[in-house]
Amino acid sequence: MSAAGNNRPTVDGSAGRRPAGRTIPEGGGRIQYWLSTIFARVAVGAYLRLHVEGRERLPAGPALLCFNHQSWADPFVLIAALPARPDLFFFGPKEADMRIGKKNRLIALSRRGIPFRPDKRGLVEVARQVDALFERGSRLAIAPEGRIHAGERVVLPLDDGAAYFAVRAGVPVVPIAILGLGWLRFGGTVRVRIGEPLPVIPGRATRDAVEAMSIATRRALLDLVADGRDREPPGPFGRWLTEVFQDWPEGSRPPIEDRR
């Protein structure tokens, strides 16, 4: 049984007796949460043209949101595009100490990040944090590819961690495609496309159940990005803004490889 206990979320995303608005941060954390919401909406709205498709598909209660990952700006776009309630949190960054790096400090200030341990230590505690988040009726967004990549129509093979959290807690998985963030062009159009929730039947997070959910999630993401279009790089400022926080495993932007 997960930490949600008898209040485990159902397939439709409801959370039993738990109110959907309850959250993890309290006191000053609530102020930081709402300030980060306002900042993201103002900054994204001032620099990009944001179009959201399928917002009505979001479950009312807790859910795991799985998005494709092309840019460090993905979380800011999602904060701007999605409702602020139920509360929205993000899984990552990979460092346990979120004081490391400018991007991590921004995440820490927003009180939205749940760091994970890539060395596999502390995973039980991380899973408990995720369970507690869902129990409080919140949403958790994850980039299940585990790294950024180039290519609008690309979806890399997914890590099983996202599916494991969903199956463990019995919350629906919502695939979300972010199109147009390959380059951060001033005035560029960014589409956030929300897919149909993938229901999860509460039960043991067996290897077969987790693998099946990972496959279904990747298939849904591929369908959502199928009409993506790669654009030419913007001017000097747009290229600088795009790359300033990018963490390319290859060390620099790789060529586009259409991996389907």
C-alpha cells in the first residue's frame, strides 16, 4: 500500500476525502509558490506567444504530468500554461543539494522542486515525498526522457521512474507536449498540448505494469508531437537565452535525430 493509504486517488484523479487544494509548502513557502507563478506568467507572456490546447482534459485531482523536454524553460512555460491549483510541482533537478547552480537555486526559491538522487540512494524517501504530494491532491510534472534533446518530433525512450510513481500511487498520467521551445525566439509561438489522461488502476508497481505505462506514455507523447516543426535559430540574443541554462549531455547542441 502506498503512503496515500485509504485516501488513495482513484482512476479519475479524485483524492477521496483529501481536499485537492492542500499542498506541501506552508507559510513563507506559499508566498514563494505564488510569486513564482506570477513571475512565470509575466515573463513567458512578455517573451513568447503561448497557446494551450486541451486544458479541459486535466483531471481535477492529483495527477502525474509527463512532458517532452527540449529546453530549460519547459517548467516556466508549464507554470504559465497550467492552472495554479491544484498545486504544481516538478521532479528534479538531479542534484540533492539544490543550492548548486543558478537554475537549481531558482527552483529552490520557487518551492516547487523535488530533487532526486541519480546515484540511487535515498529513493525510498523520494518515493515517500511523491506519495505525500499526491495524497495532498497536488500535481507532479516530470520530464521522463531524463534529459533535454533537440528535435520537435523527438521523444527519447522514457525512464521508468515516472510510470513507477503513477502506478504506485494510482494516479492518472497526463501526457503533455511542448512545441516551439527548441529555440527561444522573441515573439515565437509555443504550443502546450495536453493529451488524454492515461488511467492507472491502483495496485502493486510490478515491472510489467510500470513498463506498460511507460510504453503507453511515450506513444501518447509521440502522437502529440507528430506535427512539430523545427525552426531556424533566432538572432544572437535568442540563441544566448536558449543555451544559457541548457545542460547538453554531449557538451553542446547535438544534431536532430528523429527517434520514434
